[in-house]
Amino acid sequence: MSSGLDETLRAAVHELADEVGPAADLAGRAIGRGRRLRRRRRATVALGTLAAVVAVVLPFALLRPQPAARPTAPTTPAATASPTRLATPGANWTAGPLVLPGGWVVTRAQAKGGSGSGFLLDRARGRYVATDRYDGIYPAPTGSLVAVRDEARPRQVGLIDVSSGATHWYEVGRALSVPRWSPDGRRLLFTTYQLDHFGFIVMGTDGTRKTHRMTGYAGCSDYCDFTWSRDGREVVLPQTGGEHDEARRDARRGVQLFSADDGRPTRLVPIPGDPSGPWAWSPDGKLVVVQGREEPLLVETATGRTVNPLPSAEAVWVSDDRLLYRRPLGQGDFTLADPTGRELVRQPLPKELISLEVLIAPR
């Protein structure tokens, strides 16, 4: 045996001698205990060496930047719940107001351009009546008044009180846009496209009117229609943001607002598109739906930042966080969505209205 083995064996024998009880095979047990002691000593030396290595390496490891995490496989987003699809109105839908998701109602349906027969909501009687007499029918968003256009009277607009049947015609001017009702249903807005005095006309329901002329086209070179603001105190005109291009819709640098009372410019809102009317502006004024250069957009009014695209620029805010619009594809169902574009409810239209232009308003 080597001197190391002798020493280990002696230590094992002394240890065993101290234990209580007889040992049948003292030498065999001593040799086994010696082997275990050698293994312990080797492990102790190995651990000491490892601790020294760690002590040297660890400070450097702490100073190195952590390696980039391995990219995880893209996760499939959770499937968006399908919107609730309401039943198609039955054959007797004309017997009562056609209520849409969000509580708004269909007030008029007519062929685009105004020709042909259509349907008009008689609010006083709570039902729809067939219409085929006028070239354009524009019910007020509230009350019983309806504005009408007749190609035989190009300079006039008619106001019909559906509840009483009374009709009055008023002289407005030439080269006019379609009439646009103020949100409270008390005034009508017209864009006048005369080269010598482009501008807008505000007319009360008694026929009194104010004409406000602009210098040139007041910063607009394409789709230059005045529309109402959400509160009806101002009118809105898009502002061209670059060179006019006949091949595509002009870029916008914002919209200019004017006082509806005296025609003076009030403020410029830096939104990159055209709002369709007063209901395109959110109730708190922070967001607005516009027709952008390429597609409909939901944008912030303060910055013009695009929040997200939308299927339709004709969307209206029916509440603080709900939009209602007609889907541009398929059969044109009306859809209630949140501001992210997530569809919540779809309402099919009666078959008689699918091919018609539909106007809606608060109930």
C-alpha cells in the first residue's frame, strides 16, 4: 500500500474501534471506509477549485451585458368574437321606426342622386311613407320638418312640415350643394360654388338667411363642401395640404372652422381628411372620423394622429365610445363598433333598402 492508503486505513481503523459493538470483518470495513474518505477528500479539493474559478469569473460576468433573449415564436392573437347579428326586419317594417344598434333610426331612404321612389319616416305617426315626388329629400335630425329639392326650382329649397302637410318654398341662390341640417334641426347649411363668391349660406326654418363669401376657395381645392361642427356653432371647410392632383384626392393639412353666425374664421384643426358632418366628431371633441386621402380614418383632433382606419367615413358617434356606420360591402348592414374598429352588432336592412342611400338620425 502507498503511504496515503496506509494513513487512510489507519484513520478508518481508529474510527471503527471507537464504535460500539463487535466488527465481524474489521479489515474489509476499514478498506471500504477508506475509499469513502478518499472520495470525500477528492470532492472537497474539487469544490475548492470550483469556488476559486467562480470567484474569478463571476465579477467579469456581472459586468457583461446580458445576452438578448431568444425570440419567441409569434403567438396567434385570440380570435375576435364575432359580432351579434340581429334578425332582418320583417315584411311589416314600415309600420314603425327602424331602430338601429345604438338607438338611432332610419329617417330616409332614396336612390343615390335623389331620383326614384323611396321611404321617409313620419315621426308624428311613427311609420314610413313612400316618396317619389321630389329629387332630394332631407329630413331634419329632430322634429317634423323635411327639406326638399326640385330640379324645376334650382334656386329654391322647400320645407315641408310632415305633421301638418304645410309646404313653403324659399329662394336661396344658385350653384348650391345639398342642404345640410344643423344638429338641432333649426338651420340649413348650403355651400355655394359660384366663382365670383364661393362661400356658405345659413338659412333658418323661417327662410331668413345669411350669405358668407370667401376669398377664392379659402384654402380648399378639392371636395370643397362646408359641414357643421358637432355643436352647430361653426362650419367646417377642408384645407388642401399640397398641390392639387386631378388623379387622386388632395392631401389635407387640416380643416378651417368658421363662425356660423358671422362667417369669421375661428380655428384650424390639423386633421388629415374630411369629416362628413357634425356626428363625425366625438361628443368630447377629441376624435373625428374623416375621409383620408386613401381610406376612412379615425384621428385625434389635437394632433391629427391616426388612431386606426375604419371601414366607412360616414360613421357617426352614437355615444362616447360607440360608432355606427353602414358597411360598404355586401348588403350594407349597419354596424355598431367601438373606436378600435371592433364590430359589436350588425343589423341587416330590409330588402327594399339594400340598394338605396340611407339617412339616419338620433331617435
